[in-house]
Amino acid sequence: MTKAAELAKMGEVLTNSQIGGRRNIIINGAMQVDQRNSGSSFTPADTNYTVDRWRYTASQASKFTFQQNTGSTPPAGFKNYMGFTVASAVTVGNADYFAITQRIEGNSVSQLELGTANAETVTLSFLVRSSLTGTFGGALRGASFGRSYPFTYSISSANTWESKTITIAGDTSGTYQTDNTTGLEVIFGLGVGSDNSGSAGAWTGSGHFSATGAVSVVGTGSATWYCTGVQLEVGSQATPFEHRSFGEELALCQRYFQKIVASSSEQSLALSSGGQAFSSSSAYMFNDLPVTMRSKPSIFNSISALGNFGSFAANGGGMAISGVSIITSRSNSDRVTASLTVASGSFTAGQSLQVDGGNLDGSFIAFDSEL
């Protein structure tokens, strides 16, 4: 066999094996993208997103602080991680739960054939560090959250990055979504009561968050739990973490959340593609989205106050915006049309305009299509 033929054969073997092509089903597993918080520390509430795609859920408020890269050095080969610190310790009751999750779109797990006799085995791998040691827990959850596979992993050394691998046989029961709704959810428990925990190592007909007897991170004041390098892939073997480019990872995240930020330093204050007045106090705002979203989004602007927005009309006049709402009948997953109201009422019908950040760095409009 010639050298060229040997190389061709080697390429065929590699690309037909598990390490060929796109392997990681998880988005933002290296915690690179943080559109909402830009690395700032905050106290997450139930259903808040931390770094992109990672959703915090809790039965009690104000028990953790979160920050991308907080108080430690990332493990070798990684720049970022998600970091939780207990702000207020709590004794976890039977019905309590504290967890970080990623909901995965059904379109992205359809190849697993979950709920059928052909269900694929998957392997979950990740790097974790905690100030606590012991047996920790989590779960895979699916079938409209009615099925789950609780799992455990051990941390043997406090404040040390450790690599973990969990292999999970495919679920042959239940009905799993394979469209643009939630198909599967990866959950890491940070303190879960008995009502939401189950025996580790088998699929069950309940939507558990974690395994019975797992360490409760939230039960120890100032305890920390850090994680990065999360990978979920087909097969019974963990392969090296698939590092995608930042641009690729950002685009994957933007299918679910997109944020347009005003920046005077970049001479980019515009927050809309354009707009047009249809009365003296109302207008349409148009936004062509750079990435097709999972579904028709909502406008998410509760962090950036309306007082930070302005509308710059064709006649050169700037007017403060007092209200923004999406027009559902004129929007889709590629383009959003919103209705604007101005306090001054000085528009002229038919006038072209653009929404900007009012010369205030950090003002933004965001579009949300999370699962």
C-alpha cells in the first residue's frame, strides 16, 4: 500500500469512529459564552441563566452566588468554568432542589433514538472542583421530564480539579421529543431533597434531579462547586473534550439567546436594523437576527432599563422610548418586529428611525428563545 493510500485509510478509520465529526451534544460546555452577565457575579433566581445555555433552578431564593471564573484557576486546557458559592447555607427539605441544568433541543438528540429498542448509550464527561468531598449527584432527564437516570460521581480531594466520566445506557421507555422542544436535560445537583432524588444507575419513571444520598453543596456555608469541559456524546467511551471555536459556540448559543449591546467605544450604538413611525408616538422596530432562533423569540430587556434607549429619527431628533413589545404576527425565528412608544409623541408618520443606546455603553436589547 502506498503512503497516500495509508493516509487515506487512516482518515477513513478516524472519521468513521467516535472521534470523527461533531461529538459533543452539549452547547457551551467549556463555559466560554456569557452573554447575559459578561463575567460579572450575581445571585441567580430560579430559572435564571448563568453562562449561556446553563439554567439555574432552585426551590429557595438567594442561596448561591454565581460567576464565570470565580476565585480559582481553570483546569489545564480551559479558559473558563462556571462557579457557584453558597451565600446562605440551608438544610435541604424533602421537597427542596438546587441544581444547574442544560436543556437540549429534541432536534439535537433525535439520533439517540430514546424511547425505542434502539436507544443509544451515551457518555457524560466533565471536570469538577469543590471545597467539599464525597459522593455528588445529578441526572439525565427526558420524556417531558417524566423519565430520569440519576447518577453519582465522587470528589476525593477538596479544591482540586478532577475528571469524571459517567456512561448511561439509552432509555428504551417513554416518549422523547425530537422537535424544537426539550428532548433531554443534563442536571448537576447542588442540594436535592428526597422527593426529587432517586436510586443511581437506572432509568426511572420519575423526573428526578439527583441521586439519593448525594452531597448537599448548599448545606455548607461558603462551599464552592466549579465545573467545565462538559461533554455528552454517543457511545460508551469518553473522548477528549471537543473544543469548538468561540465563534461556533456563540452561534450555537444565539439560537436560544441573542444580545445586541450599545458601545460608544466601537461606534456601535444602534440596537435595531431600522424602524419606521406609524403615528406621532408609535413606531415599528425591525431586527434581522444573525442566527435563526429555535422559535419566535420574546424581547428580553428587563436588565437594561427603557430609559437607556433612544430613537434617532430621520429629522435628527432623538426621543426617549417608554415602551417596547414584540409584534407576534410580524415576527418569526429570523426577524423580529417590535412596537415602540415614545414619551415625547414627536414622531411623524412614515418617518424612518433607528433605536440606539442613548449614548450609554452597555444598553442592550436581547431576544430570548430558550427551552
